Amino acid sequence: MPKPVSRGFSQHDASVPQARTFVHRLLSEWQMLDRADEVLLCVSELATNAAKHGTSAGGRYLVKVSADEGRLRVEVHDLSRRRPRVQNPEECDANGRGLLLVDALADEWGVEPRVPRGKVVWTEFKIEMREQYAAAQAAQC
């Protein structure tokens, strides 16, 4: 199994595409691209929430990616204790659909407290690990 990888991002407009690129590169390296579109859309939504609502001006958030036994887990850590909630936007509303998308695309998702402060919003996806990657990893051991 690949080792968990994490990276911090600053609160600015370019951080969301940077977070998406970070995760996409890992998925490519790990040869786990079969659900990449779903994973990357969830990363976009969670990173956007962290940048807008989970960090103070000049703050940072962390994206952590891990894979274990047929599951890919993406976590977004921020320092806010405010828990995100699924909204029910009106048809004309421009915002409020992010967690609806996460709920529809991820196999599981949730929110946990982060010690010493903040929260972790996580998503999990059932995913197939390519035999080539598994064999390469086994050869390195």
C-alpha cells in the first residue's frame, strides 16, 4: 500500500487548483485513476470550504491522501471548529451545493475533531489498486 502523503496549502484563490493537482498526481502515481473525476471534484469542494470557512486570513489548510485495502481516503484539515453541514439550496442559489456533491460522489464522508484544534473533513472511495503498482511496491519491500 502507498504511504499516506500530505501537503499544506495557503488560503488564496490558487490553492484549490493546487490541491486538486496534488491529489491528481498521487492518483496517477498510485495508478488509481478509475474514480479520479469523482475524487477531484470532492477535493475541490472540501478545499474550497477550508479556504473560505476553515482558515483565517493568511492561514493554511492541509490535504492528506491515503490508500488501504481497496479504499482511498482524502482528508482536509483546517483550524476552524465550525462543522460543515449539508444545505438545501434553492434552484436559483449560486452556492450551497458542495457537500451535496460530496455526499453523492463519495462512498463515505464525515467530520472529526482535530487535536489540538480544528476539524478534519474526510471522504472515502472504494477503488481498485492496479496490479502493476501493487507488484512494484511488493518488490521494493
